[in-house]
Amino acid sequence: APPPPPRSFCGKNMLGKRLQDTAETLIIGGGCVGVSLAYHLAKAGQKDVVLLEKSELTAGSTWHAAGLTTYYHPGINLKKIHYHSIKLYEQLEAETGQAVGFHQPGSVRIASTPARVDEMKYQMTRTHWHPTPQFLIGPKKVHELFPLLNMDKVLAGLYTPGDGHIDPYSLTMALAAGARMYGAQIYSSAPVTGLSPTLDGRWDVQTPHGTIQANRIVNATGFWARELGQMIGFEHPTIPVHHQYVVTATVPEVKALKKELPVIRDLEGSYYLRQERDGLLFGPYEREEKMVLQDSWVRDGVPPGFGKELFESDLDRIMDHVEMAMEMVPVLKHADIINIVSGPITYTPDLLPMIGPHQGVRNYWTAIGFGYGVIHAGGVGKFLSDWIMSGEPPYDLIECDPNRYGKWTTVPFLCAKARESYGFNNVVGYPKEERFAGRPTSRVSALYDLLKDKCSMGFHAGWEQPHYFYKPGDDVGYRPSFTRTNWFGPVGRECKLVMEKVGVIDLSPFGKFIVKGKDSHKLLDRLFANTMPKVGLTNISHMLTPRGRVYAEVTITQLAPGEFMLITGSGSELHDLRWIEREAADGSYEVDITNITDSIGVLGVAGPNSRKVLQKLTSEDLSDAAFKFLHCKSIQLAGVHLRAIRISYTGELGWELYVDMPKMAEVYQAIMEAGQEEGIDNFGTYAMASLRLEKGFRGWGAEVRHTNNSKTLKHVVLQKGLLLTSTLFTGSLRCSQSHSGWFDVKYGGSQCNVGERQTCPVPSCNKIRKTLLSIKLA
């Protein structure tokens, strides 16, 4: 490759100022998300924050956005993003002196079917996770808040005070003013023409005006994200979609109102509607067969010079929704349309943005894929700033991890899922939702063809994995509900199978890594709050952040001296791998790390008869004395070489069998044939989840999460007078019996691998406690 252009200030006249030649964090993209990150980093005290914008701030999707803001989100984690955005917008004008045009009349989500009422009741059970108020209201209150509604179909509403809308352009300019006020440098007309990683993990960022060397870069380029990623070998799964909204002229009934109308979201009509001056603005989400993808930009790139342009509007495409809006808000029938805005917004396959550091390259971060960038901008800027400044995310947001996608995320999959996600914008949000467009991907285990017609498949990080199995007479198919579902009976049957007989489950979606080399033990000992298992043994360990929060839960087996196999959940595969690779690189550990997820299949065999069935197929002694719990052995089973670990997430007697994927079906069929006398059958992940909950086994991402382990980490063990902990800990220790007082303990340095002797300072105790302790962070 040709050498990068020399660093210079040749663009001084075009830029209006000298181009800075170094940056701690360099943000690429001047929409509301990128500018928010510059503002938050600079305000947090980071020096040398630089933002590069290829044309002018807000170009892309920000400038034409409808600007809706809401505390509501059907999930839990993203509500924090919404909360931080709104709280920032409320005070931003006073802080910067820049008007932002923020209106907070509240919002009402309209329920016009019994299923929608159930959905709102379900959401009300989750509202107390957050400080923002939310109310389930009846038709009378709905009409009081929005007197222009036709109430014939309204059954209930979900009312959120404090919601509203903001002017996206003014918001971005206020954030930019704040960023500059705190010391950030913002350069417009500064497109990035090349990205070159350096050996020490930094980046040379080339522009027509010279080169900036940055310690980290953040891709916040909106619908240009894919093109920027391609500069360094990534194919980010983002695609522009056409979104339209309609603006009316003055409506007399609106003008006559004494206060601003709340934003409404007619969920069955699949549109939002808000007051715009003395008129109305409403935007629909068409069904997937009618919506339009700008897929040519994925293939050919964004047209040069496109930035503040719009697409040609198409009222016919949204006419079904227009008619439903007129029925719900009758004054629309006589309103004059003065503008139809049709612009590009960016979608990912699952509609959620991609936020955080990317696996596979050092110090490359993304803040891309925002279908709702205005409400996300403030919170995402704070989230990423906190992460960059402290070295760890402030709370769990794994559903937005950019590493949830992989090589299986092809362009056909992206297009199919984006189309589905746009069309499903306002569908009923049931628990355990499944969406079927674009499936299956290339990620199927060797059992897929054998099992696909016998079960309900779930989607896990690109994999197809059985949720539960059908029997004659069952109500088959996907039947989500807020009450008892059609899988209740089959899952109960599978639980009974595993508790009383023997069952087999496909666990191939597990993330699987091999870590080996001179420093493998040293690296893993640093990362995990546990001692590493001896050769042939397995343990369950927690990978910790610098503050002692649980970043991941991993099963670790030492296969041979210095060679470890790490197993994690399917949704955590690249999330965990990135953290391990980063620590290995930053610490200059001499290790080889290999991702073997796709090449190794996994069968779980569990239940009281599991030993009896497997023993028929191997000469290896599987007795309790010969093959103990949490032991691993290489064995021949049905003539196939594989690794067997005596462990089962069901809590029953069982083994996990790790076998080369091409041999997996052969082993499965042999096990099923051998177990006929013992009543063997299949079971799925729903039954496994039920069984592990009954045993009190916690699951990372559910009962064990990054957020709720920030103050105390339980189950740190004293063995032989040594505190078994991670070298990352600095904190306090307390006696596990009746003494609640904390006393200081500090761990750090390369020589501290397992801790040191500690005694309780209480005079009446004054001895080492060889039992469970707690760690409290200093």
C-alpha cells in the first residue's frame, strides 16, 4: 500500500483553522450521535477530542428527522439511554445558550385491541425498573389528554409524561457548542479518505487536509457507516430505508387548543402523530411488502455529494396508514398537506444500533445503525463516554453490542431482516418473540435437517436451535401470548423427561475458544475471578471488569498444559472474545486465541439414565468414581473421538459432548438409538431454562448481569487460607459469618495471582475463614 500522505496543515484555508495532528478520541461523523459523544467526552475532561464531518453538521439523517423523544422502550436497558437523552435535552439550552426547541407535552400509546391492552399491562410490570413515570389510563383520560381523537376503538392508553419532540438541527448545534466550550475540536468539510492501524493499536486517519494520529476512532457516520467500515475490512450490517412523514397546514381545531397535544402512537395504525405549530405531523411505518430499502447504496455506496437531499415522496405507498390516521384523528380529513418528507434512516437487521468497541481490530468503536438517532443521541454519547473514560461500560447494553453480528450476516439476510424490522415497528411485543425473515443463515448445526420438522426453532446469534419439540396432538407452530402459550405442555413434558429419564439437546451455539501459549495461564488468571483448573478439570469463572463487575460467565477447561477451552453463551461469543483479545494485546501476552465456535458441535445428554445410555457406546469408565463432576476426558463414543465434560446446565446428571461438526449427526443418532430402552428423547432450550432455574443456577444476562454486580461479588472462596480472586481487584473484605464490618484488602501487580492470607479483625473471631466471603469494591 502507498504510504499515507504527510501530516500537514495544508487545509487551513478550507477548514478555517489548522487541522490537529493528534487525537485521544477521533469521532467520524457529525450527526447528533457523533456530536453528542464529542460533547460528553470533552465535558468529562478528555483532552484532544476531535470530530471530523465530511460536509456539514446534521447532514445525513439528522437534519430531516421528526425529532421524537420518549422515555418508553419495550426493553429494559435502552430505557436508560432514553432517560439520559431527555434529561440532557432538558438542561442543554441553559448550559450552552443555544435554543434546542424541546417540547414535552407527553405521549400516549393507543391500545385498540385486547392484545394491545395486555401488552400495556405487561409493560407496566416492568416500569419500576426505572425512575420515569408511566401510567396505564382508560379511554376517558386518553380523550382528556387528546380531545381530537375518535374514541370508538380506543380501549386504553399508555401515558408517559415528559415525552415529546425536539428540533434535531438545533439539538446538534447546541451539542456542538457545548463540545467546543469544553475543548473539543470539530472540523467540517473534512472527509476521511483512509484508515491505517499502527502496530501500537493507534490509527492514522487520512483526510484531504492531512493525517491525524488517534488513540481510538469512533465510526458515527450514519448511512455511510458501511463504507467507512470497508476501509478496514468490515461489512457492517446497516442499510438505509425510506421513511416518510407528512406535515399539514394550520388545522383550526389544533390552533384553538390552549395547550400542546401529546404525541400519540396508534399502534394498530402503525404511525406516530404530533402537533407541529398549529398543524399536525404524522409518520407511518409501512408493512414489509410496501416499505422501500435503498439497497443500491449497500451495493454501490452512497452517491457522492448526497448529504442534505431527500428521496421523492410516495403518498400512495403510505395511503393505508393515512386513512387510518384520518379515522383516528378526524380533523386530518380536512387538513391541507404542505410537505411530505421522505429521507433515509439507517437500519440494522434487528433495528437496534451498534454501540461499542468492535472485535477483530484494536481501538475501533462504532455508534451506527440508529433508526431513532435523536432519542438515542444524548444517552449513547454519555454511555460511550463513560465506557471510554473508565475502561468499562457503565451498564449492560449487550443487545446493542456491534459484535452480535458476524460473518453469517450476509447482505440478503440484512435486507430481509431490515424489511421485516421496519414493517414490524409497531407489532405486539410478546415475550420470547421470534422473527423468521432471512432464516436460516449459514449457521446451522449438523442436526438442523434432522430436527427442523420436529420442533420450534429459536434464533441465537445466527444459529437455529430447538426451543421445544412437538408430539402428535400438540398445537404446533409459533403462538406467542401474554398468557399460557402452546409450548407450556411440551416444555413440561421435556422437563419431566430430563428429571426422570434422559434427554438430548443441541448446544452447538455455545461460543467456543481455544487459548494456548506461553502466557495463557497468566492471561486467564488475570481475566477471571477464579483459579484456573488443572489439566482435565473444568470450572465456571467470571470475567471481571476493572471495577469488579461481571462482564461474562465462562466455563473453562484445561485440555493440556497451557491449553484452555473456553465456553460462553451464544449471544456473548464475540462480546467475550473481544474483551479477551484486547487484554491479551494490551498486556503483550504471548498467546494464541482461536474461535472454534462454528467447527465444533455440542450435544448435551442429561438425566438419571444418561450414564447408562452413554456407557453402551464407550469403553471409557463413566462411573462416578472414574468420571467425576467437572472433569473432562477425550473419549471414543460410538467410534468417534470427542471431548466429554461431566456437566449439565439442567442440574441433573449429564455430560456435554464436544465433537467435530461433521461427525455430530453420527454421534447423535448413535445416542438416540442406544437410549431407546431408557426412554431417551429430545429436549430444547425452554426446558433447560426451566430446569436450571429450579436448581438455582444463575444465568449471565438474566440473574447475573454486568449492572447488578457492581457493588458486591459473592462466592469468592478461601481455600487453604488463600483468597482466590483476580489480580484486577482492589477493595475490601469481610468475614462471612456474623461479622459485617469491612476491612481493606488490596490486590494488584503481576505477582499477585491468588491473593494472600487474611484474618478477621474482630477480636473474638481473629482467624481465617475457610468459607464464602464477599468482595466490596473500594
